[in-house]
Amino acid sequence: MSKLSASIDDLKTNDRQWDAFTTEDHCVVLAPPGSGKTKLLTTRMASDLAHKIRKPQGAACITLTNAAADELRRRIDELGVEDRPNLVIGTVHSFLLRKVVEPFAAVVDRPELASITIASKDERNELLREAIAEAFPNGDTWLVTSTIDKLRQRLASDEDWAKSGDGVTRAARLYEAKLLERRLHDFSGLVATAVDLVENHHVVRQTLTAQFPHLYVDEYQDLAPGLDRVVKALCFDHYTNAELFAVGDPDQALFAFTGTRPELLDDLAARHDVKTVELTRNYRCGAEIIKVANRMRGDRPPIVGDRPGGVVSAVYCPGGLPDQYARVVAAVREACASGVVLHEIAVLCPTRQICVDVRTALREAEIPAFFRDTNEYGVSQVTLFVEAAAAWAAAGREESGHRLGDLLNRWRYLLGPLWTNQHDRDLVAMLIMWADRRDEQATTFLDELEGVGLGQALSQVAMAVDALEAKRMAVAMRLLTLGRLAMRALPRDRVEVTTTTSSKGLEFDVVLIVGADESLMPSYRSKTPEDLAEDRRRFYVSITRARKELRIFYSGFVVTKFNRRIRAGVSRYVKEVGLADPAGAPSTRNV
């Protein structure tokens, strides 16, 4: 039996998954944590490509993050899907660049899009500061930056801009003019451009739906309004329609800073021309962990567990965060003593600085720990590839966990239409030459990668976003050897330390949550109902990362950067799930 046939048979054991898999026309799947939504999505896509979508037509599968796109590609490949030119699996931004902006710029007479350079964070901040200073020469600029960012990310209407005031609108227009003057683009501008191309040009929609008659969307709740509009323009046009299969969960929307609005998924699910299937079975978490998670689901159907047992506890740490860190170290040692391997333990933190402090505490206790600091460089297709290539070169296939075939597939994706067989030969030869050079500078490794083809790949318009992160990576690599770079792609024999936001999509046997205090969870910066709702979702996502044990640490107070102690109390979310009484006393649930 093929892997695809076996995967299809597995779906038959879950009535709701099977209902979604066999749905014709548009389908939206509401999928809580651990419900097998990625397996459902990839199996449906692989089956459609094998039995329903005729060549030369293809399909597009889009998601928000590069890590998620990598996982989707890996699963599709494992299911034996034959590659075809019109098969696209990537992030929403890469899809917009590769398949919308770049190919249609000349068609719709937009020559300025023929060459795209993404403004760096520093460049964006500088231009926005200049624009705000010009628009508000003597005025109060409090919250102007965040207001402009939010309105641009959400492609706000003229009415919404008017509500924000003339000064905010003028500052935004000045900022956009400064970008144009320097021939720079930012993410919000790229999305707006793609929306304009798709919504206002029938030939663009017609061509895209001919290429991709089926559109698959992962984590729909994370799409910003502009991306939601692109999907709807392609799938709900009166003349040409792509068939939509989307999965997501409004309760797992964590990216408001990118303009996302989880209610867009609810709106999509409520359409009369869309079939909605709601999954309720969780295959990941122990029963006691599910009981706790269900207390945060409100009016949504409760999750049904598939695993017995589980341990959930809240630990009061009267000595503040340093006390919490010490107890995390003890908890890691306890877990290891019981047979849990290090890479099945995660520490989730509300802020980057707490992540750094936890990593330091673990390393000082001689416990290997890793924290991916995106202040160095972001996760992109290029940065993930470079790390994986370094791991393969330094450790080989057996130790690195990275197959050469997977690396070559990613290499071909980066090069796109520029790829030749010679690129593969040059890459393999180069990686083999680095087998005994773990202690050499990582910058030299990157330079040689650029020489065998990465430089060509980054020169493409479609790689504008990745080119920006590649520049940041090059700076960070000045302090790294090849061996240290390789360790970033070797997620084993170390504790994973990450923020609660970045924990989404991950799962571990043991999850330790630090900083479960008011002013941290929720953040003291969260003032609006919208912000507080996202913080609550962030806590919900965090507790559902655990398979076997969930342990939450709190102190009942926080210390400000001015060394002032504020007795804020235990997080309201810890109380909500029943792990602390109103006075803050901890409780334990276990089987």
C-alpha cells in the first residue's frame, strides 16, 4: 500500500476528517490544536494532484511561516506527489511575489515592479520617523507609528483613515512616497500591490485560476485582510474560480502585529457557498491537559482526547523570575531522570529577554539549550536552507537528520527558473569539501554558497524578502563557525527555549511555561480588548503544546526595568483554567 493510500485510510477512522476530505467544492476546516489538520490538508492536496488535477494544471498551497511551508513540502514529498511546474507550496508573501507581482508587473504596465528591494527594518523606521516628523511638526505623535502600521497592514478604507485624523493619513502617504523615491518596498505595500493586481485585473485572476485551479490554505486565521482578499478574489469570482480547501482555528490567531484578524476565518466559514467542518478530536495531548484547554474554548465544542493521562501543575515561586528559572532547571533534570530526552522538553516564555535569561540559566547548569533569536535574522527559505546545508556538511546525513534529496529540492525551489543540473553538482561538491571544516568561519561557507548559485537565486525579484534576511544572516555569521551554525539546524539533545508566540506549530512531551504573572501574561502593553484577546489565545496555544506534562511557573509579582516590584498577582489565565484559586494558590491535576 502506498503512503498516500495509507494516509487516506487513516482519515476514514475519523468521521469529521473524512467528511472534509471527501467534500467537493469549497471547504473550510476549523481545526483545534493536535487535531491532525496538517495531515488532512496534505493528504487532500496529494490525492487531488494524483486523481483530480490534470497536468499541466497544478495547485497552490500557502501558509504564513517558512517553517510551516517546509513542513508542508516535506509531507507532500513523503506522500509521493510527482513534482510539476505549477505546483507551489510556500508562504503567502512568496506566492504573491513569485506568482502575482513578478509575472504580471509588465502585463498591467507597472514597470517599477520589475526590480524589488525590500526595505530593512532600520530603513523603514528611519523613513517613517521622517514622515511623521514632517506631518506633525509641533504635534503629539504618540501611537502614530502603530496606527499607521495597523491601518496599512489591514488595507484600511478611506473612512478608517479619515477616523485616524489628517496627520496620520498625511504621514502614511509621505512614508509611501519616501519608499517610492528610494525604490524600496515594504511588506504592506507588496500585499496592497498584489491585491490591486488580483482584484482589479480579470486577466490576472483568469491566468492564476487556470494555473492553480485548486488553492489550499494552511492556518487561515493568520492571513491579514489583504491576503484574505486575494484568496476570495481567486475563489469567489463570478467568472473564474479556484476551489478552496482551507484549515485554521480562530483560537490560534497570534499575529496581530502583521495585521491578522481571526474573525475573517469565521466569516469565511459562515459563507453559504462554503462547507464547514469542525474537528474536535485531539491526538496530541493527555486527557488532563485537554481538560485544562477546554476551559478556554468558550462556546466552541469541547475537544475530545485520544490519549489517556497527562500531568498539569502550577508552581508558585516566591523568589520571582530567578526562582522560576531555578525551578525550571530542576524540572528539566527531573524530566531527564524519568527518561525524557532533552529535545522533548520546551520552555515557553512571554518575552525575548526571559528566553535569553532561561537559556543562560540552563547553560550555567550545564544543560544544553537553544533559543532562536530573531533579532539576529529572521526565519526565511534562505536562512533555513543555509542552516540545513551547514548541518549536512558538518554532521552528514546520519547525524544531521537532513537528507541530501530534501536539500536539493529546497535548492531548486530557491533557484526557480534559473536552476540547472550543474547547480546541483556544484552544491554537492561544495558541501562535501566542507566535511572537515567545522571550525572555519561560517561567513566563508556562505560566500561559497553564493558562488555556486545562492547569489543568483537572491537576485530574483521573487526572492526579495529572502535577500533581506540573507543580508542580516551574513552579519550574524561573522561570529559563528560552521559547527555553531550547523547546531541551529540540529534540534536534538537540547532544551528548546522559545517565546509563547513562536511555540505555535510545535509539540513536546514536557512543556514548562515561565512568567505566568499579570503584566507578563497578559502583557502590561495590552490595553485594548483586541490585544487582551490575543494574549489569551497565546496562553491557550502554549498549554496545548504539551503531550504528557504541562508545568506553569508564577510568582505573583513582576519587577520593572527600574527595579520596582509590582504585586500584579498570578496570571488571570492560570486562574481561568483552574490551576490557581482567586488568591493565587496553586493546584495540580494529574493521572
